[in-house]
Amino acid sequence: MLSIDISRLIEVFSYDSQAPMIFSSGFFLWLFTAFISVYVLLTQKNTARILFVTAFSYFFYYKSSGVYFMLLALVTVSDFFLARRMNVTASAVQRKLLVFFSLLINLGLLCYFKYSNFFGTILADITGGSFSPIDVFLPVGISFFTFQSLSYTIDVYRKQIEPLNHLMDYAFYVSFFPQLVAGPIVRARDFIPQIRKPLMVTSEMFGRGVFLILCGLFKKSVISDYISVNFVERVFDAPSLYSGVENLVAVYGYALQIYCDFSGYSDMAIGIALLLGFHFNLNFDSPYKSLSITEFWRRWHISLSSWLRDYLYISLGGNRKGKLRQYVNLIVTMFLGGLWHGASWNFVLWGVLHGLALAVHKIWLELLVVSRLSIKIPNFVGAFFTFHFVCFCWIFFRNTSFENSLNMIRQIFVNFHVDVLPQMIIGYWPVFVLMMIGFLLHFAPDNWEKACCSFITRIPLWAKALIIILVVFVIIQVKSADIQPFIYFQF
């Protein structure tokens, strides 16, 4: 007779702060299989399907952040009713007041949970007082779902979209689990029209969804996790113990790690959404191929960069108030973009460096127009300098202290010791192989990806299953002992 250990079952389905729910975990794969089985049965029942997916999404978030799923509910309910009220009032003052309340609730939650200690320390330093850090839990993905909900209320305020009539539909939009905890930040204007449309998953959508999920799993669990645990973390934790060449390779490794980690999550989110019949916009477009820093931000974390452009940069005046104001707006936008990533001066510096680089690039383009010079920078040169500037900024982004960042830079420029490179390659050859594979795949022509996706789409279901089994087998062979959370969970 089948015996079920109830206590073990409760433990599996309860929140564990040491094991948040992530796409690459075995538990999620089994749970998603059960979920999709029920989802298919509800294909023709819109309301039941929306309720089921919303309930699953809240459970997904509960497994990531425990009781803090209530914050998700608070944001959802408050913004839904504020937007509804905004739509029926003709008073411009009342509309501004309502959107202000939405900003206050969303940014207030974000500031409390993410920046209380940071701002408290700054205030104490300014006033000469003392501040004892408070123990504040950072709910996973709070930066993402607050920005996503804000895009809705701001769009309603700007009269770019009509507010939803049903709270259930809005709860579905805000909590939709594929992108809930680490993006991409999905705009209401793109997603809401899909909610009540007849559910249809074409063979092309299914094939592309499987392809993206496999790509994401490979990027995250094979490349990112392996090079992180076996090399990058060791060097960044103690840069002074390693030569300059080892530090430089670790910086290159982190550039690949964070790309594979974050774009891997985005690939899986977009792929899972496709399997459920929903389309998300592209979030990464081979960013290290960029020929300028402006192009980099059109290719990297596109949902965030476009959000900052549309709701912050343009609100500050954009390029409508003169060139000097435009440069200041760029720097301020990237400063706040850096602060969005975390309560640390390292993130602030990272954002300011990117803001300055964007401003300098704009100035350079203006000088070319004014002087009527036609200076053509070779693509290789542009890509080389852009990539290395981005890598330089990653040093501050990854390190937890300025001291470590400066030590790493010092080792690279003062104690390079290229003679240790052969020994390092021999000692860390699996890391070098995976880094080489990762960069080759990244810099490969775009039509290679299209061809692979087309191949996965065309092959029969049994062949797709075989490829999935092969990828899972490779992951099992190279994965570390513990599940590595996605880097952007902390943001």
C-alpha cells in the first residue's frame, strides 16, 4: 500500500529561505509538469485558467519569499483601484495625486525593504550620529514587480492604456510567474491584450519555447554556475591572492557569468511563457557585440533600460531641454539605475560610470555632426573598447567593497605576471573550455541561433524529448552540489 509522509510533503511545499524556487531546480521541473497538465485541461475556460495560473504564481512567489507574497497582493490591489479611480476623474490635480499615491506605495515599499540601512547610514554620517542596521528581509523580485505595476498606473495616467475592469486580470498580469522574480519587466500595454485572447500555442511557439528553455538551462546551469563556483568567486573574494592575469580572466569570467545567468533566466521565462501561449519581448540581444555604450544599453536588459528611458529619462526632460540637460538626465537616469540594483555605493558608481559614458558618446556624436567630420571607427575597435569598458564597470558591480575593486584593478595593472597563464590554463582547463564555448556562442552570427531554433521546431516530439534529456544529463554532470540562485534574485 502506498504510504505518504505528510510531514515531508508539507516540508517540500513550504518556504525554505535556503532553497528559493528557481527554474533550474528539479522540484520546479516536476511541479511545472503537474501545472501544465492542469493548464491544458483549462484551455477553453478563460476565467478558471486565469484563477489557476494566478494561484500557482502566488505559490511560486511564496516559495521564493515566504509570507512576503502579501506585498505582491498589496501592490496589485492598490494600483488596480488607483488606476480605476484615475480613469473616472476628470480633474488633472486628482489624477496627479492618484499617480503620486501609486509611486508612494511602490517606491515606499522598495525603499523600506531595499534601502533602509543604506539611507540610515548616510544620514548618520551626514549628521554625525550613529545608526544600527535593522534586520530587513529583501523579498525576491520586489524591484521587478513594483516597476511592472508602476508602468501600468503611469500608462493609465498618461492615457496610453485603458484600466482593466477585473482585479483578477490585473493580479494575473502582475504575478505571472515566468517573469515574476527576475524579469523581464513586462509592460501592461504588451501583456494585458493577451490575457483574454483565445489560448493558442502554435508548433512554432512550442518549438521556440523548448529551444529557449534549453538555451537558458545550458547558460545558467552549465556555463554560469560552473565558472562562478570553480573560478570567478574565488578570485573576486580575495583578488590580492591572485596575479593580475588571473584577476583579468576572472573579470572576463564574470562578464560571461552574469550574462549567462541573467539572459538564461530571461530565455527560460520567455520560453515558459510561449508554452503557455504568451509572448514576451526580447530582453537580451547579444550585448557584448555592441559597438558603443549606447548600443550596449539597447541590447542589455532591454526591459529595464527601456523602462528607465520611458518613465524616468523622458520624465526628467529627455533631450527636449537642451544638450547639457540631456547629458545630466542621462547621468541621473543611470545613477538611479545603478541604485535600483542595490543599496551600495558600488552600484551607484557603476551606474554613474555608465551614465558618464553615455553622455560622452552623445557629445562625440554631436561633435562629429557640428564639425562635419566623417570619422569611421572600425567595428572591431568599437566592440573591443565597449566590451572592456563594460568589463571594467563589472568590477565595481560584482565586488562588495571599494577595497576589493581597487585591489583587483591594482593587481591587473601592477602585478600582471603573464607567465602564470600556462599553469592557470592547465589547472582550470574546464573553466577555460566553458568560457570559450560561452563567448563563441555569444559572438556567433545571429542566423546560427535562428537555424538551431528552426531545427528544434521542425524535429518530432520524441527528438525534442531526447535533446532535453541530453541537456539535463550534461547539467547533472557539471552542476555544483548546491543550487545556485540567479544573480538578479538579489535585485
